[in-house]
Amino acid sequence: MAELSTVARPYAEAVFRLARDAGDLKAWSGRLHSAAQVVADPQMRLLISDPNVAAARVSDVVISVLGANLGDMGVNFIKVLAKNHRLTLLPEIEAQFEALKAQAEGKLEAHITSALALSEAQVSDLAAALKTKYGHEVEVSVSVDPALIGGVVVAIGDRVMDGSVRGRLEKMAFSLKA
């Protein structure tokens, strides 16, 4: 996955700068979301990956499915991605764009994975601690993974804080092997 994010990053940053400079972050967010959904469709993936279909034809199909809401810049963006055989990166481009947008708006997205279901109070305490640590509003999503045994894992962007029992056991096992 790191390779996908590395390849998608310049596109996401370019679209973000374009949208920010135009004061059009919300509209671009919607465009990228729609485009990512279109290219994630299994039939569209087959078309995109077919070497017998020209990039111009693929971009025309994607543009026609997305409709007039794309705007001129959106159409150009889709054409550039198709020409460079990067349309399949749209979901990753969208994710990185949203992260840049949230950062520009002073928000962070955190995903908390817990061994047990967390109460609302525990989630709000974790969110408050993260807000204090990073100095930004934090939007939290929570999931449960019993394999953690105990504790939590917090992921913010590419940063991961592992406070799980499983993580500690893995570190201990690594230390004992070394």
C-alpha cells in the first residue's frame, strides 16, 4: 500500500493546491469522492485495465459517467490520470486529499482500534487527549479487534500509537529474539 500512496501523493497535493487556491475544497471533495466510486466499480476496473482500450476512450467513459459536475478542471484531471494510467489511484488520491483538507481546516482524523467496545466517555477522553497532543480538532472513528487482547491502537494519518497488549507482546518477543 505504501507504493500506492507514494504514487498518489503528488496528484492529491496538486488537486489540493488547486482547490485551496480556488476556494473550492468542498466541491473538489465531492468530485473526487464521485470519481473514486466510479473507478472502484468492477466493470469500470475491467475497462480501465484493458490494454486494448485507449486512455482517451477510458477518460471519455469516466467523464460521461461523472457528468457535468466535474467542471473543466475536473475533466482535465481525469484526462491526465487516464493518460498516465493512474485512474485506479483515485480512491487513494481522494483519501489523501481529504487528509490535506482536514489538516488545512484544523482537523485530524483518528481511527481508534480497541480490544473491547469503548464507552462514549472513553472515546471523548481519548479525543480530548489527542486534541491536546496535536492542537487540532480530532474526528474519531472506532472499531473493535479482539485480537489486540487489551488496550488500544490509535492511527492518525501515517502515525500509529500502539498501546495494545498484543503490540507489547510482539515488542517483547522481538527483544527476546535479538
